[in-house]
Amino acid sequence: MASAPLRRPRFGRLATVLAIVVSVVFISPLGAHTEVFERAPIAGQPVGGSVDQIDISFWAPVLSSNITLEDPNGDAVAVDITRLTTDDRIATTTFPELTEEGRYVVTHTELAPDGDLQTAEWFFIFDAASDNRLIPLSFAGGGGPNWIVLIAVSGIVLILAGLLWPKRAKTAAAA
């Protein structure tokens, strides 16, 4: 007499398929773009002293970048052409030294290696009396958080697939 085959519930198959679909939909875009690693001046912080440049470093190289700056009145500050340095991981622009105190808005647009344009905006506060000084960026970070997330989620999906995927039924030989 043969025993009934062991079957995993349909929920296991459904959960596995759902985990794979979710990972493809949400994780794939993470690997396609680059993210900001560091900013100078620091976003949202007051900065004093000589402020005459903006640096933005990225986790991965970018193909091009454009940085613009608005003064506290909302007027455009005349900035130089944005240059890429350090293996195309740092975007830099310079401008005449700031004299008017207040909130400055930085907008930057980058062309990512996958061909997508990425735009972001942040601000800093120029306060001549602030002890925080502008420290130009000279090094961009390593592999980036995207790779950590991609590896971790891929591992979770593989573990789930292994646990939930239906196993072949075992039958016992009749005695």
C-alpha cells in the first residue's frame, strides 16, 4: 500500500511567486540609479566662513551633472559649469563667495549610467557667524547601499523559495 504523497499547500507556491514578483518590481530599479553619498555644504545645516562652491558625491559614477543655486530671495545665483571629478563620482560647481545670509536652495540633475535623469533639491543656511565651515569633498564612498539591499533581498527571496517551493512527493514501497 502506497502512502499519500506529501504536498505543500498552494499558499507556499503563491508566496514564492509573490516574493519573486515583488523582488523584481521593487529591487530592479535600485540597481539602475545612483544615490547621493555626501553634500557640501551639508543639507539643512548652517554654514559660515567662505562659501563659494557646492560639491555632491555619489555612490556610483554619473555621466553628467548640473547644479543650480537659488539665493534667499529665490533668485538664481550665477554658478560655473558643473564639473565631474574623482572618477565621475563628485559633481562640483563654484560661484562668487556668498555674502547674503539666509536659506539657499540647491537643485541638481544627474544623468545616471542607465540613461535616466535624476533630479533632487536640498537647502543649506548661510550664516556668516556659524562655526560650521565648508569642507570640499575629495572622496566618494564605495559600493553603495543599493548593493547591500540587492544582495540581502535576493538572499531572502532564495531562502523563501527554498522553503516554500513544493517538494516532490515521496512514496513508500508496498511491503
